[in-house]
Amino acid sequence: MKALLGSQEVWEVVENGHQEPEDVGEMTIAQLARLKATRAKDKTTLYVLYRAVDESGFEKIANDVFKRSVGYSGKGIQRG
């Protein structure tokens, strides 16, 4: 998977994730351009993953990503 996503130059989105900023009103033009490029890479990543795995595999990946984003470790939600 790393080779596939790396060939599309979107592996960094998988490693680093993507957080939407709360307020884009005060961003510079360069920051907005970077945000637009990051959003495009995020969408490309999802598209490549969706095309590369079957539906049940995609659901497993999505669930795992969600669990990591809320701090779920299998022993409950980690607060801190």
C-alpha cells in the first residue's frame, strides 16, 4: 500500500493525517494554496484506497482510522 500511495505522492497524508483548520479567513495566499493542495492529496488518498481494496477492507481501514483519531486502543478511550 505504501508503494501504491507513494507512487501517487500521497503517502505523507497517511503518515501525517490531515486536519481541517477551523478558520481560513486569516490565512495567507500561500497557506491557502498549501491547504488546497493538501485537500487534493487527502481526496486522492481516499480514492486510491477505495479503488485498491474491496468494500469490507475499506470499512476496516476507515474504522481503524476513526478509532485512532478518537484515541481508542481496545481498552477504552484514552483521555489526556
